[in-house]
Amino acid sequence: MNRRSMLLCAVALLAGALTSCQSWGPTWSEVTGVRYTIVMNRTATAIVLIDGTSPGPSPTIAEPYYKLTPGNRVVEVQALNPTPGWIPDTNLKRVELNFEPCRRYYINAQFDNPLVSPWTAVVDYVETIPGCRLPTATK
């Protein structure tokens, strides 16, 4: 393969990778199961489904959140409880939220105590997303 062919292949691969990525406008929302605050008997969650579909590959340590279009969404979460004997798939919870633009939501699991499996999904914290721009009002 000559140099020109290799360059064309590289450009084609790059173009294909860029077109397969989802693009976001200046406004979006985010959700994560990472713990934000330290509260007794509160643990992280895994985001299992958003509006009935998989949110995609697991988030990374550098970016531990999923981007989504603002609006009403149903998020299914799974508690991450380190208690011995815990069976994680038994208690999935659904959370219905109105995701506001440019806001990041931390959804966690709140247990009554560390030895029992019943838990409640809670919005642990909501923060503004750096770099996200709300649309400006026009006259």
C-alpha cells in the first residue's frame, strides 16, 4: 500500500468515526450515579436505562456521566452496595425527572441501614455543567 492510499484510508476512518459520534448543541443535560455528598447509608448507583434504552458504554473516570437531551426522562438505576451477600439485580429503581438544560444530576441509593436491601433512589445533588450555554432570549 502506498503512502497516498494509507492517507486516504486514515481520512476515511476518521470521517466515519466523527459521523458516528452523537453531537450535542450548546445545551444538554447529564446524569451520573457517582456519589457527590457523604451521607450515612448512601451509595453510588449504576445507570441501567434511560427512557427504556441502554445509555451506551459505561462512563469513564474522567467523564463519569451520560449526556442526554433536556426534558422529562425515566432513568432506571441499580444500587451499588458493598454489603456481603448483596444481590444487585434484585432492586432496580425507576426515577422520573425533568432534566433541566445545562444541569448535571447525581442519582444515588439511600438505604435505611447498611444491612438491609430496601433502598430509595434519591437525587443527591444537582450542579451547573461548565461550558453548557442556555439559549438566550430573543426580542
